[in-house]
Amino acid sequence: MTANPAGGAKLAPSGPGRETARKAGPLVQYALLAGPLLSMLDSSIVNVAVEPIARELHASLTVVQWTVSGYLLALGAGLAALHSAGLVLVAIAAAGALGALALPAVRNTALGR
């Protein structure tokens, strides 16, 4: 590694006997882009539904907005915890094996609901 004027480190040039970074294929790139896209889509859907939710629950708009913020914070923390534990891959494999519609039933059974 050589010094970078910006203060970080940069990789040394590749050559014989040196490892080089591989470029991710298009499928991997699309998969990596799908996560943030789906998260933004979920956030947008929930925020569009704030007013009807408030009306249905007879709650003030402020209370529902705080509830949505708590939901999105918990969602982000939960996804980060699952990702760091490697459980996202397990959940994806389970969805493939059981079918996506069976996962809520499995979750409810595991949580004792």
C-alpha cells in the first residue's frame, strides 16, 4: 500500500504475484442496488399512507408520524442486525424454499404469536 495525499491508503498497482480487485458482475450490482431501492419504496409507501392511517386510528397526524419514524428506525436497525449476523441470506434462502407467503406464518410460529 502506498500513501494517499488525502490521508487514506490506496492499493498498490497490480503486477505479477499481486492480488487485484475483481469487478462485481451486473447481477451482483443490481442486487446491491435493490436493497436501498426497496427500503426507499417501503418508506415512501408508509409516508403516503400516514394521513389515512391517522384517520382510521383516530390519532393525530403528529402521533402517526412519530410512529412511522419509530417503525422506519426499527426496520433499519433490524436489517442492519440481520445483515451483520448473516441472517439476510438465511431469510432469502428460506423465502426461496418455503415461498415468500409462508415466511410470516413461520415468523409468527417462532415468536409464539
